[in-house]
Amino acid sequence: MTKTFHEFVAHRSPALSRTAYLLTGDHHLAEDLLQSALAKTYQHWRRIRSGDPDAYVRRVMYHHQVSWWRRRRLAERLDPEPSDQPGDDHSDTTALRLTLAAALRQLTPRQRAVVVLRFYEDLTETQVAEVLGCSVGTVKRHGHDAVRRLRAIAPQLVDPAAERIPR
């Protein structure tokens, strides 16, 4: 039995919201992006409800994000340690999240999309290629470039133990 659009939104919104945040790097923009994607999804719900509506929403979010980015073309540079937060948080997890968020904002929108879809959404390269409407080779190239750039931007994200080759 196919679920209703309301059930889909209630069940999948938290995960889709996190994906939207990773694509935009901003909570307010992520909310706007998800709302736009869900509005478009609702228009086509009868056609896509029996398939994979998650993939459809992710594809719409990606395409909307690229369109917004192309219109804006403003490189947003945020301070990695916002000064408006009360007190210092010495949690390693929080520091890692801030570092990762700042590093992701420095990737191109397509590189960021590949990283989010591959490593956060845990999609295969083939699935990412379908969502982004490109070839698997393009996904591999953007993924490789993104990881190389992330290593240069934020070397503290790389686990030194994972880098060692066993002898």
C-alpha cells in the first residue's frame, strides 16, 4: 500500500532536512530548500509515490540548490568559530562538526552534493549519478577532488590510522 504524502513528509522530513542542511550549510536556507523540494514533490506525488520518493526529493533539492547558487554566486565565508555563541564549547564532537561544516562550505556545490550523497546518505556511485543526472565517472571525479580538497582544507578530519598502509 502506498503511503500518503502527509505520511511521507512526517516520516522522512528529519533525514531530508539534514541533507538539505549539508547541501546549503545554513539552517534557514535548508528549510527553504526542503520546502521547495516538497512542494514540487507534492505536485507529482501520484506519479512518484510508488517509486522512490526520497530519491526524487534529493534530486529536486540538489537541482534547486545549484540554481540558487548560480543566481547568487556569492562565496559565503563564515568564521569557523562564531563569536555570537555564548561561552566556549570544548566538546571534540562539536569542534569536529564545526570543522566539517566549514570545510563543506568551501567545496563547490557539485562536490558538496557528491560528498553528502555518497558519505552521508550512503548512496552508491551509480545512485549518486542518477540523482545528479551525470555519469558515474563524473561522480568519481567530483568525489576524488572533494576528498582531496577536504584533506587540504581540514587535515584534522583525516584519521591518521586510516591513512596507514599495513605492511
